[in-house]
Amino acid sequence: MQLSEFERLVYRYQDRVYGFACYMLKSPADAEDVTQDVLIRLWKRRDGVEADHVLAWLMRVTRNACIDVLRHRKTVRAVTDGEAEPDEVPHASPQPDAELERADDRDVLAAALERLSEPYRSIVILREVQGMKYEEISGAMDMPLNTVKVYLHRGRKKLRDVFEEAIDRERV
């Protein structure tokens, strides 16, 4: 793989890698670090990754890198005796009612996604957020195609149940 071909792949896939990492980690800074690490790994293995399977390879490596970061966070949390995570960035300005309601729904959906266990969460994100095809998810997750379809169906159902439960709690 030549540098120009590598650059083309980076421009084509870096946003997808970053977006997936953001959904997994809920931290733009950590997602940037993971994206950079994943793209460095792609450069180092540029001759071993087939062009037809680059996206699947990138998503698999991104998922594994995110899992490593999440494990590290749990270890750090355990060592620091449960200190709080850094403050999330607050909304910069007041929003109209409709935008506020959509933001609330996004927050509920993000919390519902967070409650999904693996591999359901990764598969739902890859399909519904990243828009990957079943075959690409199969390659990224290193799972048979039918298993991906079953897990996606179950993940969607679990997500729907958690989302509806959260909406019902808010109505009360």
C-alpha cells in the first residue's frame, strides 16, 4: 500500500472510526486517541490488510481498542475509589422546546445504548449509527452473518425495551 492509497483510506474511514469510538467511549478526547492509534495500526499493517476488508478490519480494531480503554477506566476508577469522571460539557446555550425535547430523547437513547451489553451494543451502533452492511459487521465482529442478524434483532429489542422504560419513567 502506497502513501497516497493510505491517505485515501484515512480520508474515507477516519470519521467512521472516530464516530464509532465516540459512541463506545462517550469521550471525544478518548475517541480521538483511539482513532489515531487505529490508523497507526493500519499503517503498520498496510500490506496485511486486504482492500476489500479494510472497513471490517478498522471497526474490529476500533472496537477492541475501545474495550481496552473502557477496561482501563474501570481499573482507574477502582484505584481512585470511585472518583467521578471529568465533568461533561454542558449545553452552551438555551434551546427551543423542540430542540430540547430532541436532546432529551438523544440522552435517553444514549443511556439506553449504554445499558446494552456487548456484543449487542457494538452491533447496533455499527448498523444503526455507522450504517454498515450486515456483511461488514460480520467481518468487523468476526462473527457468522446469521449470528450478526440474530444479535442485531435482539439488540434492537433490548434497546427498544430500555428506551420505552426510560420514556415511561419520565412520564410519571
